[in-house]
Amino acid sequence: MTPTATEVIQAATARGPDAPLPPSRRAGRMGVRLIAVWEAVKGVLVLLVAGAAVWFLHPDAVSALNKLAGQLHLDPTGHLGQAFQRAAENLTDTHLLLIAAGAGLYTLLHFVEAYGLWRQRRWGWMLGIASAGIYLPVELWELFHHPTWTSAGVFSLNVVIILVLWLNRVQQVPTALPAA
């Protein structure tokens, strides 16, 4: 006997958010949570890299870089040392502020996405699909014009993320049936 729509809705709402999921759904939740952790880690990495870039590229950091290069027995007049010096000399405080603001917004986006995915919010998986899907055209172009294992891996990873999120999307359950 097939359950009626009312019985399906009652069963879904009676279960509650903390009730154990069936085994098939537990694996999906684990995949979504793994993606949430990945997004949070990306946010932290962007924050760390941007912080290091701002610190290293700040004009006052040139002397600190020269001192560090001396302690590490590196040649500050070498190619890498000169590249950092040129970058630091051409940067203004406005450029540093824009780098920091862009990295902050990008990090915030990944933290919000990670929270939404972890807490199984509908907007979380929508944001996850959008943020992974926005890069696909560029990655596809890169894959066709400059094929490398890295570009194939990044493209494949984003496709897998989109598929996992789509297959495990949060279904919105209506609280009541429409009047007949």
C-alpha cells in the first residue's frame, strides 16, 4: 500500500532534525560535511595567504625580507628577491587594503557556505553548487587549452562537489498540505 502525501509529510516532520538518518542518507550527509570542512579549510588558507602577502609586500617589510634572506643565506639580489622588492615598492596602502578586503570577503563566503552545508541549510547547498559551478567554464577552458593533471583534477573535484551536493540537497518539506 502506498502512503498518502499526508502520511509522508507527517513521517518527515515527526522524525525531527536530530533523528538518525537511514544508512543511505548518512553517507550523503558525510559527503556534504566533508565538503563543508573543505570549504572552511579553503577560507582559512586564503586568509593565511592574504595575510602573508600583505605582510611580505608591505613597503616596511622590504628590510625585514632582506634580513630574513641574509639569515637563510639567500641572495636578496637574486630573481626571487628582486621580484619581491619590485612588488613591495609598487604597492600602495590602497592596494594592500583591496587585497585584504577581497581576501576577507572570499573567506567570509567560504565560511558562510561551510556553515550552511554543515547545518544542512537549503541556501548552503545552493551556495555550494553556485560557488563550485562558477569556476567550471574557466576550468574547462584551461583543461582544453593547457591540459595538465592539475587542471583535470581541479575540474573533476568541482564536478564531484556539485554532484554530491545536488544528490544530497536539502529537500524543503511543506508543513501542511494545500487545501483541496
